[in-house]
Amino acid sequence: METLLCSKNSFHNFAEHQGWLLLFDKMTDTKSEVGYLLQNGSCIFAVFINGLFDGMNDTANATLNVDTKENNAED
């Protein structure tokens, strides 16, 4: 399989333009694992090797829910 010639910086710029929230950027010497929270509440996970895009998945399927009832319980 060939590597998509997309730099990590270009991907970050694209994500920012889409309104994705950067959750984490875990870096090692050759690899970087990046997590984003999408506007619909789901997450994606991207891997970059030597600064170039290698793969992405959405298996985390995380969502955020704000429970306003708990915040208003003290009122």
C-alpha cells in the first residue's frame, strides 16, 4: 500500500477548517497518533509516519453529551 502524500501540517489545517477539535497528538521518533473530535460528536484517529499520512479510522465512536439537569439541580 502506498502512503498518501499529505503532510501532518496540511491535515491539521484541513481539520481546523472543518471545525474539528484536536484531542491529542502523541508523537514518537517516527510516528504520530492524532485524535480529533468532529462536530457531530464522533472521533477519528489518524496516524502519520515520518510526517506523512498513513491511515485513519473512526472505531472510537466517542460522543460528548452535556447533562444540564445535573448543573441545574442546585438551583
